[in-house]
Amino acid sequence: MKNTLTTGNWIILQDQPGLVYGNKPPLMIWLVAVNFRLLGQTTFAAKFSSCLFAVLSCVMTYFLGRRLFGGVPAVLAGCMAGAMPGVVTNAIDLRLGVGRAPVVLLIRGG
């Protein structure tokens, strides 16, 4: 991510100069690079996108539950989604090679 900012090359992703990141999905790398530019190169900036996607995923679960089952089950579903180990792990751990958080959000958002 730092090399994306220093080189300005957003297409060919490099971990270190000369070492191409060809086997990783670029979305999370791009989001972290944008966060580094906006928020500085901090741990908060690196994990911000993952946490945001986790929170939005719980909110989307709530709205889907409200549409299908009503208010109380929707609140329970949103809280349960936030307490699931996979959601918590993806929210606090920056996993660039996985990129599950945006996909889960899109699936829940329908």
C-alpha cells in the first residue's frame, strides 16, 4: 500500500519495489492506500475499511431482517451478525488477500 502511494502506480501493485502483488485482489489494497492518503499511515487507517464494511454488513442485515420479519427480529439479526466470529475477525484483522468484507456487504445488500 505504501508503494502504491510512493510510486503512484495504482494498476501494478507492488509489495516492495520489484515484487509484484499479482495474486491478491486489488480492492482492499486500493482502499487501504486511499485511507493512508486521507488519514495518514496509521493502524487506524489500515483497518478503517474492514471495520466500516463490518458495520455496514450488520446494518444491511438489520434492514433485510426488518423487511422480512419486522423490528425485533431485525435488531436481533443485526446484533447476531455483529457478534459472529468471522465478522469480528474480518473487522479487526486486515486481510488483503481475502477481501471478503466487500463481498459479504454486497451479498447482504442484494
